[in-house]
Amino acid sequence: GILQDMLKKGIRSVHCYCVDNILVKVPDPLFIGCCLERKSDCGAKVVSKAFPTEAVGVICECNGQWKVVEYSEISSETAHLTTDDGKLQFSQGNICNHYFTTQFLQKIIEQKEKELIHHVAKKKIPTIDAAGEKVVPEKINGIKMEKFCFRRFQIF
């Protein structure tokens, strides 16, 4: 597959980003350099959330493990939690800008792929009616089962 081809070509790391992030700098030499200097297997850039219910997942530590928690999985009460100095407790917004070594990805595939968690996304999915016209639903009409590359953070 793709990973085997990268390994064969001597590619040691990859920089991944999400299609939703139009401001991403590709490649990002400061971010990649930081990950390389620290000899990190993986890395994630974050931005501070603008407000508690902003529709962005957060990177946080849960039970001793770093993970990404999607905004749809955080209760309003939890989203509004603050630290003693008044800042949001869960403020590190995941902008889907990640770094992985190819060795780390190989390790995931060999040892942990089956443990990757599916994210259930309830969506308004456009359809085509009998006349061939596009129909944009007003209510949720479908479920997408997604596996995100950043879910890898929580399994090591």
C-alpha cells in the first residue's frame, strides 16, 4: 500500500492536514522541525478555542492518555469548564494539522489498527429525487462512520 511505498522510498515522516483547514501551511517547516527536534513519533498543532461551544474538537488528556475529543462528544457543561484563572479547561482546538513518522504509522497498522475507534457522524446528506433533482435535507438523514488519523494519539 501507500505506507509500504513510502517506506521503500525512504520517507521517514509525513505531514497531514484536514481538507477543512484552508489556512494550513503545507509543508509547515516550523511544526515539522519542532517534531523532528523533539524526536516525536507524532505531533498535533492546536489553536485556542474562541468560545466554549466552538465546533472544533479538542486535544486533551483523559485518564492519562492524550486524545482528540470531537465537539459533538463534549457536553455543554464540560465545554464551559474553566481553570482557576478563568481560561477554558478544554481550550486546545484540534485544527487537524498532524505529523507522523512512518515507523509510528507502521506500528499502528501492525499492532493497533483494530483498536481505532469509529466516530459516528450524524449528517444532513444531500440526495437526488426521482426527477434527478438535488434535495438538501433540513434534518439529519444519515450516519457516516469515520476513522480519523488523529485517533491514533489515544492508543499508545
